[in-house]
Amino acid sequence: MEKNGILEIKGLKVSFSTYGGRVKAVRDVSLEIGEGECVAIVGESGCGKSVTAKSVMGLIPKSCVEGGEIIFQGKDLLKYTEKQMQGVRGDDISMIFQDPMTSLNPTMTVGRQIAEVLVKHQRLSKQDALKKAEEYLGLVGIANPEKRVKEYPNSLSGGMRQRVMIAIAMCCNPKLLIADEPTTALDVTIQAQILELMKELQKKFNTSIILITHDLGVVANMAERVLVFYAGKVVENGPTRSVFYQPRHPYTRGLLKSMPKLNAEGKEELVSIEGAPPDLFAPPEGCAFAARCEYAMNICHKQQPPFIGVGENHCAACWLNMREVPDELRPEWMKSEHVTLDDIK
């Protein structure tokens, strides 16, 4: 990638012990985030998006991480102790969670909650930290910050609480911000305001952003690059425009077809993806999407597809992208330039 890499995940594997067995939640995930870049992670619930993000934050028990590396600024975070991670969380890497009401402490004023981070990471006095908290409330667009800094979360609207969460996340100017469904609990108007605020702060501080969302409209508006997760793996990775207009994995195509279009004339039929994700207690040997894929071939059920380059900085894990596949087996939307087996060895 052109931008300097700030985060690189290599072969991350995470599983959880349950009464029903061990769930393989993240299966060999690799990705890279550039400096100042916004990368979106999309996919249906349970595909490993949040588990990957929480692994970066060190919020997953070490016993659950079965392998891989999380390289942040040249150092493997998986080798950090909890005390070392406490120095990273909130300072170098911050996270915005989905529901601000459950993330904020209802017994503390919002000013104190922002000030706590500043006292911990920037060694400010409590008085200076509260002044800084007031500044950040103003920065994230909250009117009358000198008044709001003394209020409790329950007296604020949902949009204002999310702005407080952004102020907490950004007050130490982190190098990486992870936003896990940051606008899901908000109405459409407030969603647009929060997304615009995140874009402004990203530009102001040159912060890298990992945006986890189900909303492809949000992805189109925010992200330079998109990673599509399915059943604990990345199945497609590329520039947002390229993935949206030239998807090269049937699952990505299915997600895009299920998205309503504002400029559609007359009645528009939304197409759902038939079937259900595989059982991650015992993942399939081949492509995890094969059982739901109308284009699946014999090899899809038997062998994991490799990541195949299908364009500039665009790759997808699908056997249909191989040149050896006969044209009659390949859908029209995938009939373009393909690679051969020799190209990926």
C-alpha cells in the first residue's frame, strides 16, 4: 500500500470454549491499515468483526488467541502484558463502542469521564484535565460545553452521548481509532452528523480508523478500503469503489444486492442470501460460503480458495477468479480478467 502501515494483523486465530465445544470465531485473518486511512470491515453478525477489533485492543483473553500476530508500530501487541496494554488503550489506540449509554458510567459526569483518560495517559492534574475535557466537548460539536461537562450521561440525548464517547476516544490524539457500529443506535440525521464529525477529526489528527459496520451506505461515505468478513475469515479486500462496482466474491455480491437503492425506479426487489452461515464449532474444509453459493463447484467444498489478485490492491478468496474455470461456470458479473494457478504460487 502507498501509505505507511500503522497496524498489520497476520494469521490471527481466536476461539472460545463453550458448553457446546470450541467456537473458531476468527480463522486466520490478515489485514493491514495505513497511516491516516479509514478501512471498513463488513459482514453479517458473528463473522468475527468485533472479535478481531477487541483482539487489537487486548480485550480478548490470551487463552482464546490460538495464533497470529498483531503488529502495531512494529511491535506485537499479543506479546504485551495487561499492564503494557493499559498504556496503549486510550492513548495510542482507542475504541468507540456501539451503545454509548452502556459504555458511559451513569454515576460520573461526562467531564470526569473524559478527564480520567487525560489524567491517566497525559499526566494532567484533575483541574487541567477538566478544562481539556471542556475543550474536547466543544471540539466534537456539543453546545455549551462548560455546562455539559458537569452533567451525567442520562441527561444527554443519544447523539450527544455518542459525541462524548468520541471525545473520550480522541482526547489523547490516538494513532488508531476503532469504531464498532458507532451509529447503529442513532437516528438517520444524527448518524450523518456523527460520521461527518469522525471524518473531520480523522483529517485534523491524521488518525487511522477501523470502521466496523453492517451499513454499506456508511462504508461508501467513509472508507477508502473495505474488507468483507465471512465465517471468521476475510473473503474480499480492496478499494471501496472497486469492491462496490466490481465485486469478485459471491458473498460480497449478495451483500450489495441486498442493499436498497435510493434512485431505484418503481418497485425494487431486495435479494436476500439464502441459507445460514456455517457452524464454527466445526468449520467446513473448503470455502465457508460454498453451501450458500449458487456458483459453487466441487473444489469449493473440498479446498480453501487462496487470495487471488483481481485488480489494483483488490483480491478475493474465490475459485471462480481462476482462469482455468470454464466461462459457462462463471457468472456474468465476474467475466473479466482472471489469473492462473501459476500466478498465485
